[in-house]
Amino acid sequence: METVKLNDVTVNDLPWKIDYNASRCTMCGSCVAACSFKAIKVKVERRRMVFSEGDIPEPKSRFSAVPVIRQVNSIRDYCRGCGMCEKVCPNDAIKPVRNPDTRHPIVTRCLAGDSIKRGGRKNLENTSRTLDAIRVGRISQMTDPSLDAQRHTFDLLAPFGRILPPKGLSFSEAQNGQLNSNANMPPVNWIYPVIIGDMSIGALSWRMWEGVAMAVAYLNEECGLPVRMCSGEGGVPKRLLTSKYLKYMILQIASGHFGWNRIVNAMPEMTEDPAGVLIKIGQGAKPGDGGLLMAAKVAEHIQAIRGVPKADLLSPPNHQGLYSIEESVQKMFLSFNAAFKFRVPVAIKVAASATSVSVFNNLVRDPYNIVGGFFLDGIDGGTGAAHEVSLDHTGHPIVSKLRDCYLAAVKQGRQGQIPLWAAGGLGKTGDLAADAFKMMCLGANGVFTGKLILQMAGCIGNDLGRCNACNTGLCPAGITTQVPQLAQRLDPDKVAQNIVNYFLAMDTELKKLMAPIGNSSLPIGRADALVSMDKAVADRLQIQHVC
Amino acid sequence: MAAQIQGFDENNQRISTQDLLMQIYSALVQGENEFEVLSSGHHDIGGPLWRENGQPLKFRVKNPGQRVGSFGLEGTQIIVDGPAPADAGWLNAGAELIIKGDSGDTTAHCAASGKIYVAGRVGTRSGSLMKHDPAFSAPELWVLKNTGSFSFEFMGGGTAVICGIGCEELESILGDRSCMGMVGGTIYVRGAVRNLPGEVLLLDLDEADIAYLKAGLPEFLAKVDRSQHLDTLSDFSRWKKITAKTYEERQLSKSTRISMREFRLNKWVGDGGIFGDLIKDDYDFTAGLVNTGDNRLKIPHWRNKAFCAPCEASCPSSIPTQDRINLLRKGEYKKAIELVLNYSPFPGSVCGEVCPNPCMDSCTRQFIDHSVAMPALGKLSLEASSPQPKTDSGKKVAVIGGGPGGLSAAWQLRLLGHAATVFEADKEVGGKLRQVIPTDRLPADTLSAEIQRVKDMGVEIKTNEAINSDMFASLQNDYDAVVIASGAHNPVVIPFPGHERLVKGLEFLKDVNNGKNPTVGEKVVVIGAGNAGMDVCLGAYAMGAKKVTAVDIQRPAAFRKEIDHFEKLGGSIEWPVFTDRVDEKGLHTKDGRLIEADTIIIAIGERPDLSYIPLEWLDDRGMAMVDACGQLVKAPGVFAIGDTIKPGLLTHAIGHGREAAQYIDSYLAGNAPVAKVKPPMISQECLSKELFRPQNRGRFKADANQETNRCLSCGTCRDCEMCLEACPEGAIRRVQKEDGGFEYVSDAEYCIGCGICAGLCPCGIWGMEQVV
């Protein structure tokens, strides 16, 4: 007699069900050895057959007991659908299947009495994206020649740093005809228009983080693409800080200021300036919430660099010393400009919100010429860990918000002075070039992306709830974990190579989009190149409606 | 005489291109083969034209417009006296085009055959998309000076010769970024070139190249009237040639970048990378999804006896039935039935008869069919011979009380080699086993046989020796240690009105067992439905009661077996019942009901009488105040067990006796006793019960000798070798030890940490250490 009770958690309550075919299984043990979530286990099953073979009832029974693979009924160790079991099974005997009848959101809250947390991405909105409703519709042909993507010289450079208007430049002409600068000019780095977004060394495994850093160095040194990477909040290894590759790194400071002690202490040994400093105020995936690094991922080196013991590490939702935008400008911008002797541009990252334009307008005034960029982060991006309710129900999409900011600057004749960088689900469909291009046409100077980088490395998570377990430290791909056994699944060379190759491909694709509209430099604000078959989208973004 | 084609009319006005070309067509129809054309920028002069008879056509053109010679066919020669504008020789299909001056942009664009000679420069994008159709001769473009930028883009075939005359100062005689997208053909260049794409090669000439130029240059120079440059151009050391990489070479050149590994080792931050000072990791190693050794996500451990079997864990006497049965399974019958005597001197009386058998309540086998038949196993040991005691230690211990606890302590002390003297207040030892347990539950023969076995072990017994405080003091003096095991014999009575009418349960039972036949009325109410209450109820029926009702303020605490027995006799239990008062009618409840009774017996427990030890040795509940080893906190060397420290079952007292003996053993050896903690009970989750075929309960018959097939051996390896067979990697070995024991070992070199061993172990021995 089985003793299951009504409220016992069963497989049908969980988001994924294991589809297992015992007749194909050889009990090689690979699936159970590979599953990092402890979501499957070995169990013995009884087989019993009662039968009669005679002409009259002659009861006989046959009994056997066989080991099989079973899904674990647990709201803690449950299947995330990562599919590692399916990947390693030599016989196609096992795979996770999405469970449409899941009661997980209810059962988990009922049993745990705590909010649900996860990593990854937006799961509720599977509707079509605004960017997919937009096409590059202006194709130059009779009126003006399109460019040949292959042979034309393109200038794919975006500014990181405060751009002064012509009147603000202070030049005089020397006798030899050269221009001389008469005053201190704000630093500007012209970089590739796609920044690898801020993912911290706590969020990522060391192999992943180093793989990304290596890819950036390789793209610069071997391929000539001036790609930059943002460190994320949580420190930077000293060896990188004191290497020549620091010049490719944008250092992030967030509300926890984690890791900055070591950055400051490394300054005397730095041989290069960093590419920039990014002040993180908010994150698009969980706006209004601070960083969250679950204790499972606070490895020893993270504890050391961050200067904290092993615990769930929360960064406050706002900078503890800031009370107003004015103060943020004065304190954070001034101090970080000063820290690097005004040689390094300093930008700010905020979560897209109903008030983003006001914030941007305030910064655009920038009387001290110290605002080196406005990074606007919308929903649909990834995160290492967050409360599910934040991921699923808060935030603002990026497209219209970026457009609003750009048009606000245009209205004042100040577009381009504070570079606009946009993120939030860009490259979600795998085509970052198209997304980046459209965002630039709408007014972004460039874009940044993190989640897509994980997918280049081998992340199998998706927006339909597959895996999304970055918060657990049990990443089956070795990307968002600090456990050596899992991290070592990841080959840092391969990570770097995949990123390099993706960027090379994307570079070609960006040119393939620039050429038809006849732009040899980035098409910032060229909304005339975009059309939409969706009237609402077209009207909202002030682009041509086509049908 | 050549046809004269004029680009002007009689009024010297320029005619249209169409009119001019129409003149050429009509002259052609009239049989003209040669044409002298005075053009004024008229376009498309020279082709595509032909004679039906195949005779060659010759044009001399002055001042042509765009696309002179375009689409020209083989057999057509066009000589331009001077420069030509854009697109000269465009789509040349075989004509010879001689331009005696400079030529404009996109000269020879898409030329597929024929030859184009230019006496000066050509403009931007010249030679782009030149191609060679193998059905025709290859196109050629000879240029005396240089080309504009972006020339030879997407060139697919043919030959171009760029002589670089007068271009010594130029940075590139092909302008900037020529040859983009070039996939075929050859370009000979004499002079500097720069910014060539990666898809082409800039090579030195070989013999065939020199032969080609040697043959072609004089003809070219002659046709453009520049033969004076022949010597200059014949210094072939100054020439290079540009060819496109082959498809295969392109595939190779895609990987000309260094590998990421080389980059990491040779260029990236050295000595272990950016985390090299923080983490030891070899990036040349990448783990698989399934690994052995340290890369396993979990590691199996053979944890034999790390957990108690449920029977052992729940047995207050800690009897390890699984060990008994493993001995039986090995055929060591004698050892098996004697084993239990190391734990209890009363396997027959207690395990076999009166114990409620908590072991069976927790037995894993009940989840398969029925619990293992513990009473039957206990009875097997009734006749078992005693274990051999250790040699005499010379130490002696006094045991106050000859009940099951005291006798257990004395028995164990003897086994440990100490002398034990039991002081019993009653006329015979046995305590409550003898005094209060109804004889139909415990046959007198069984009990006396086991008591005799204790006596035979050499335990000295002094009966009718009630201890008072003076005697206690002298015991403390005379003995090396003292065990207080006098039990609880003071019945608890609640002082509600009429309580003086109550019969005390313990006394009633003692009277029954002593043959005093206490009288009871027809209707009896027993207050208290615990196990003692049930004994009282049975006693009441035995003494002639017709209807016995047990009441309790809470769910009856008696074991099911006892209640069943009682109810079979017609008894009933009521609860919750709160007594308000008792009188001659019976028991009045607080809610105003009357439960009629002639006799009311109270059996809600007893308290120990410890008046023979100092009051300050007791806790505030009147029990002996002891530490975790049962030693009196205020009197080292004095140990208290059983009901003197906490009300319990007979088996609790027996267990306490054994524990106390062990603690006393350390105490006597001069060591401070250390409390023993039983290993935790094994979780049912760990046991693969499914490997056991359930027996049909309907046909079930308990047989102690068949239990070897039924006991799972929870927590103790049964040596079945399931793991050995099932391990997919063959990583498990069975190691025979010299002492006759054995162990199973998983080899980290082969084990992948799948957990099959743990998942199917019937005994729960293999456990997985979760590394991740």
C-alpha cells in the first residue's frame, strides 16, 4: 500500500517532468552522475505480474525488482529542465519535459514560506518583441547608392565619455596649422558599439569570467575590434588590474562597492588606465532591487575580494550615500573622475523606468563635463539571482524608453553629448547585430549585453523557464557556479573563442545592415531607416508605418 | 577607303548618339569594314557589331563618349586616338580596344574576353569583375601607367598588366584597397601597391609570367606607340603579380589567427591567468559531464553500522535484531540465540511475552508485509546458555532492587567480571514482572527459568532486604558502586472528593499475583488507560468483574495489543473523561455524567520511594537527579536506573541496567563514564525495500526460523552483493578481512558517482556524500 497523502509533493507539482524509458535504459548511471540539481535518483522498482496459464484459473505470480531512474519529488532538488541527462544518455532513454500542469509557484511558496528566487531571465512575457516588429526598411538604391559591406570602410565606433558640442571645444590654431587644446577636455574612448555587460566575478565562475576577459583581449589584440567589457560589481582580480589589458575593462561600482578596496590598492601598480568607470544605480532585470549573490556562490576567493564572509550577499537597492540626482552627479561622478585623475570617462547605469527621461535630462545639463555616458537597462535582460516576483512583474522595456531619452536630447539640441547605451533582452533571439542596429537607429550610441554572452559560452537556459538556476550555484554548464566540479566543465578557451567568433560574425552583420542604408558610420538616430508594420509601435517610436 | 562617320551635321551641330550609331549600322550593311569616327562624346561606339561573312571590323575613333568598345565582339578592333571616358571596354566580349591616352573609371569593367590597351592611366574600379569564360580567350587589360582606387574588385579571371610608367612617386599604382573580393585572374604590377585585402597574394614572377610579359609587352607598347619604354619595362625584377587565393587557401587563411590556447599561454596574463594567485586550476583540463575521482558530483561511502536498524534504535534495551538474524542467515544458530543475552537476561519473558515490542512498531518489514516476529525470536533464546563472563575484577557492586532493571544491571555487571549483590525488599526477585504482570501474560515458568539463569551467572541475591538510609550508607561503604533500582511503587492518587474510596491499581495487581484474590464488584471503573491500567482491567476481569470501563483524560497510552486484549474481554475505554468525584454510585464526570461502578481502581502511575537517600539527591519531581550516564549528580559511584529516574517500560529498565553496568565498568576502572549515544535510526528512504518480495498477508505465519528471509538487515550490510553486480563501472570490490569480516570499497579511479549502489542497497549501507 502506498502512503501518499494529498499534500505530498509529487512530480506533477514540479515545473519539469522526467520522461524516462526503462526499457531503453542500461543503468549506465551517466544521467544521475551528471545531474547537478540532484533532481533524479536511482530507485528500485517492483514488477509484479499475476497470471494464469492453465485452462482453469491457476494463479501464479512473477516478481522482480529492478533499479530504475526516478525523478526526485522535492521543491528544493527539482528538475530545472537543463537536459544534461538527455545529453549524456547513450540510449535516448531520459529527458526532461515541460510540465504544463505545474503547481510549483504555489507549492513552493506554501511549503517554504519564502519568496521564490531564481536566476536567468523573464519568463512570463513570451509575446513578440518590439524590436521584432521593426524592420530596416530604408534600402538605398536609386536615390542614393548603397554601400558594399565587403569593400567599404566602415567606422563602427561609439563614444564612451562626455562629448562636448562644437562651441564647448576650446581650441586655438597654432602657427603650423595644427589645433591646440587650451583647456582640460573630458576623456572619450571610442569603442566598439557593443559592450559586454556587467557580470561580476561572484555571479560567474572564474573560468567563465576569465574566458570573457580573454575574449575581449583577443578581439582587441588579434582582431582589431575595440570591444570593452564591464567588470560588474564585485571586484576585479589584481592580476588583471595590473596588466596591460586593464585598458579594455570598464570598472563597475555599485551600491555595495564590493572589491573597490583592492582596485584602489592596485592603482599604484596599474600600467594602464581602465576604459571607463560605470556607476551602477539599477539593473533592468530587477529594477529597484539591489544585487543578490546567494551564499552557495560566495567561494573563498569571492569572500576575499569582496571582504565578506560566506552569506547571502545583498547589495542595497540604492547607494547609501546618495539622496538625489544632484548628489549622485557631484559625489560619484566627481570622485570617480578624480580617482583616475580625470583621464578615465565615468558613466552611469540606471534601470529603465517611467522617470528615466527626467533623470537623463538632469544629467544632460552636466555643468562639469563629467557625465561620460547614460546606460539604460530595460527588462528582459538576465540576472544571477533575483526574486521571481521582481523578474516577472517589475520593470520597463528598453525600446521606447531609449527612444524617449534620445528625443529628449534632440529637443534640446544636445543629442550625442552624453552617449546613450541601451540594454535589456537585446540579442535575445540570437541576432544581436539586428537588435543593436535598430537600437542605434532609434538613438542609442551603443548597446551592452550580458545574457547573450552566457549563451555563447554554452548556457542552456532560455526564456521559457529552462534551467534559470543561476542563483543556486549549481549551473550545469559551469558558467554561474563557484563549485570546482561544475566550473571545470567549462573550457575557458572555448568560451573565449565562441565570443570572439560571435563578435566577428556580428561585425560582418552590422556592416551588412549599415551598407544598405548607406551609412559608413554608426546610424545613430537614423530612425528614418526603420519601418514598422505595427501602427502602435510606429507611432510610439515616431518611425514610418508600413503595411 | 574607310567609312567616314561624322558626329556633326551639315550645320556642324552635334548629332545624337542614336543618329551616329545608325550611320555606322547602315555603312556596315553597305559592306564597309572600316570606320573613321569623329565623335563628340557619343557613347557605345564599337559594339556589338559583326559581318555576316566574318570579316574583321576596324574603328578609329576620336573623342568618344562613355562605354567605347563596350560589348565588342572578337574581330572588332577599336583604336581611340586620345583619351576615353568611363566604362571603356565595359563587358568586352572579344574586341581589341586600343586607347592612346588615359581611360576613365571602370575601364574593362566586367570584360570577359578580348584585349584592352591603355596608353595612360585608368580610373577607379577599373578591371572590376573581369572574368574568364573558358569557351573564349581570357580578357586582358594592359595599362601603361596606373589605376584608380578600388580596381579589380571581385575580379574572377583574365589578366591585367599595370606598368607603372611615371608612377614612381605613388604610394600605390593600384590606388587604395584594390582587389577586394578578387577570386581569380592575375594582375602584374610594376611599382608599389598597398592595402591589398587578405584574400589575395602578392608574389614574385615565375618563368611563365616573365615569358608572358616578354611576349606581350612589345605588342602592347607598339599598339599604343610607346615602344620607347620596352627596356624600362623589361627589368622583370621590378614586377610582382597579384593572384587570388584559392578556395582552399582561403579556408586555411581563416585560421591564421593564433588559437585561443596560444593566446592564453603566450600573450594573456601569465602564470595561471588572472585568477592564478587565488585559485589553483589547470585550464588545459576540462571535465566531462560525467567524471571519476575528484570531479564527481557525489561520492559513495560504505557506512556499515553507521546507522541503527529501526528495531535496535527503538528498543530501550538496544537489542540488535539484525545482527541476530545475520548470524542465523550464516547458520550460526547458537551464536544467534545467545547474542541477545548480552543485551537482556529476559528475552523469553520480556521480548517473548510482556514487552509491547516497540521494535516491531518500527520494523521496516511492516512496510512490506508484517514486522519481523520479535517475540518468537525472544522465545528462541529462553533456553540459550549464558555468555562467558569476563574474569573477576575483584570489584563488587550493590544493586538495590531485584526488578528487571536491577537484575539486568547485576547480570551485565557479572558479565563484565564484577561481583553483584541484589538487595530485594520482597520475598522473591522479579519486581513488577513477577508482582503485577498477570500470569496469563507471562507464564511463571518462563520467568523463573530466566531468573534462575541470572542466579546461575553468580549474582548474589538477598531477599526481604528493604533498604533504609542507614543501610544505604553502609552499602556505599562496603561496595565499590551502588545501583539504585528500587522502581516506583507509590501509587499516584488525585485528591478529588471520594478519593479515599479508590483502590490503588498497583496494590490490586500485587494482591492478584500473590493469590489474595481481591474482591471487585460487577461493575468496575479503572482510571487510567495506560499499559498498567490495562493490566488492572485484565486483573478485574480475572477477579470476576462483569463489566470493566477504563477512563482517561487523553487518548489511551496503552499499546494497541493491550487494548485489543481488553476489548476482547468486553471492556471499553472512554476518553476524555475528567473525574469530578467518586461515590458509592460510581464515577461522576465534570460534565455531569455518572459512570456506574461498584469498584473504582486508579492506575495513573507510581512514584519511586527514595526515602533511603538524602532528599537533596532528588530532583523537584522526587526522582533521582542523575547525569547523562545515570550517575547521581550529588553522589559519584551511585547510579540510578529505571522508574527511579523516569517512568518507563520494563524494557527501559533492562536497557538502563545494561547501560549502568557499562558506566560502572568505566567508573570502576577509574575513568569518568562517558555517555553513549546510539547511532541515529536509519531513514526508511535509504532502504530498498522493493528488493523484497512481499508475502501474502492472508497466508502469513510467523516462524522465527523463517525470519532470515524477511529481515532486511537495516543499516548492517547483509553481504548480498547487489552493489557489486549493479555498479555500471565495476568500481566496487568486496574485501575479505583477516578477522573474518569484510568490507566493500568503491574505487575512485572508476567510480562516476552515479549513486546506483546507494539507490539499490537493501540495507542502506551505501550513502552518497554530496560534493556539489
